[in-house]
Amino acid sequence: MQVEPVDCMQVEPVGCLQAAACGLYAGWAYELSTGRGLGILNKVRGRCPQLKKEISMHENTMTTMMTGRMLSRRSLLSAGVAGTGLIGAAALSGCGGAEKPAGSAAPGDTKLRKVTFALDWTPNTNHTGVYVAAERGYYKEAGLEVEIVQAPENGADALVAAGDAEFGVTFQDTMASYVSGSDPMPVTAIAAIIQHNTSGIISMKDKGITGPAEMAGHTYATWELPIEQGVIERCVEADGGDFSKVEMIPSTVTDEVTALSTDQVDSIWIYWAWAGEKCKLAGLDTNYFAFADIDPVFDYYTPVIIANNGVIEDDAEMVQAFMDATRRGYEDCIADPKGAAEILLKAAPEFEKELVVASQTYLAEQYQADAETWGEIDQKRWDAFFEWVSDQGFADPIEPGAGMTDKFQG
């Protein structure tokens, strides 16, 4: 989707959120690439004084993004959702008439500790446990008022590192880019949302891609990320195939069903809980293999909940309270996937109910899987993946246990 620059000063003053949406959409989807994002934020600030404080809070995060410290897969998958990110982080608290953020407490709950939880993307079934904990009052019982926001285009990592959110969602492979070196980002994974890596390669059955080796001679929609392509190479060659014959094409996929059924691409990296279930519901006749089944080193953690290191050090009791309430939310998702789906649909009514229920039903067996409790992170598996990443030269050597803690596991 081509995003055109927008002059926020031309926006009619029909409402503060509209002006913010215009300016922030331009700031992230277009101006970020030209280095003028902060200028567009200043225009929004002038149009909406009540957003001034919120925008200023996130200025350091945007600067971090623009200086290129971290580039996640999300910046390569932005079509159709580019404008939603910082609006969630900066404008959810909004101006007069703005909707109350998900997870907020009722007026008068002044004794609750306010914290922010940043999603990695738009709301989806990876996040349902957090919405359940908010909806059913588990956070309030823990003394917390949790504001659930959508993160900027580059994900929650920088928001959490900058202290603009106490907690967020990311992926272990994304963390590999910043947990090593002389200046690691100050974030730590405190829980695994899903116990095992459920991602893999999907293709139409008539393509004959029954395993990684058969990807040779076929197109693959790549995000053009080193670790991503390294995983594909390792799987193809481990299966006896020739990686050099895999035709890499830049991914423009926004809907897997359409891309596969219209031959836009032969194979796609998907997360089964959403795209896989969507293809099933659409009646597509597909082949699929999971990376974790090809090589155990790829049974890494994706996604995870991260916390700001300063918050962990200074307020461990609050972090534990947040984790305990969140665990209750995910335990409810495991016990009652249909009820959990209904709660997520309140937060994201634009989703098809059938898909949300199917995804929740699948994840009910995946959130905890064979772990003793939800959220556990096995350091051996964590370290094994990071060791592979370092061995391939995708990151500086990563110390054992870097970027994760089991301190808050049940």
C-alpha cells in the first residue's frame, strides 16, 4: 500500500483524534522514511494541545526508531495497518470524547497503580489473556490499572526500553538484535505467551512442497531479514534441498488465503494460530511444516512478554502482581476458549467470529502445552536459539540467559 505524505496543518479541526491520526499516520508510515517524523509530530502538537504531553512522552521512542537502532519484521509488514501504531500509544488517552483505553479502571479507582502494556501488532489471539485479565478484573484485584495500547510501527520493544510502557509483546528472534553487544536494550522477557514455536511454511498442496527441500524451485515471500532467511536455509539444507534454488521475492502478502489461492507466491511463513486456521476455514488444500519439527533449535519463544529492566529492578512486586493476574487470564483462555474469544471480540469487533473462535480453540492447547504452568521459559531452549543466531553471525555472542528471567514464573 503506497502511503502519501499528509500535511497535518491542512486537516480540518473536526476533532483532536482525527488530527492526531492524520499527523501520526504520516509520521510513521511516510515521514519516518524521510527523517521528518518529529516535525509532523510537532504539527499535531500544535493542533491538539491536549495531546502535547502524550506526544512529548513518545518523542524519544520515535527518535530511537529513526536513528535505526532496531528494525523488526513489523516494518516490513505494515501495509494496511501503518497508521494504527503510535495512535494507540500517544492518543488513546486522547482529547475530549476519546474512547477509554482497553483495560482501564473505572473512575474513582485512584489507588490503582497505572501501567501500560504495548501490543506488538493489532489485537489478536496471542493477546487474549491480557484482555481477559482486564475484563474480569484480575488486574484490578492485583492493584493495577492496565492500559493496553497498540505499539508503534517498529513494535513494543523500543516503547518498553524507553520507559513509555512497562510491559509489551515481542519475539525472541527480534530480541536477538539487541540483547548482545556493548549497549543492549533494557528489556527482559518475563513470560512465554505460547510455549512452543507454532510457525512454519504453508503452501498449496498442488505445489508439492511437502517439506523444506521442495521449496527449491518455488517462490517464497521473504521479509528480507537475516535470521528469517537463515532459518529457511538451515531447514532446506537439513532436508537435503538446495537453498540457492529457493526463489526469494519480497513479501507483499497481506492476506495469506488470497496470496496462495491466486498464485501470488508459492510458500509463506505463517503462524498457524491465525493464518493457518484462516486457510482451513477458507477450505484451502494446503501443505504445512513447522520449523520446530525440522530442527529443535527453532523451537524458540514467539511471542513473549517483556518488561522494562528498570521496572523489574525497582518494582519487582508490581511485576509479580502483573504476571500473576496475566497468568489467570491465560489460564481462563485455556479452560474456556470460546468465552475468551468473546472477550477479544469486544476489543476487536472487526474480526470474524468464526476465525477468532478457531484460533482460540487451537491456542488453548498451545499457550501452556507441556509446561508446568503458563508463561514458563526454558533457558536451555532460549540459549540454544541464541547460540545458533550467534554462530551464524547474525548477532554478537549472546551470554547464557541474556534477555530472559524466570523470576516471575508461577
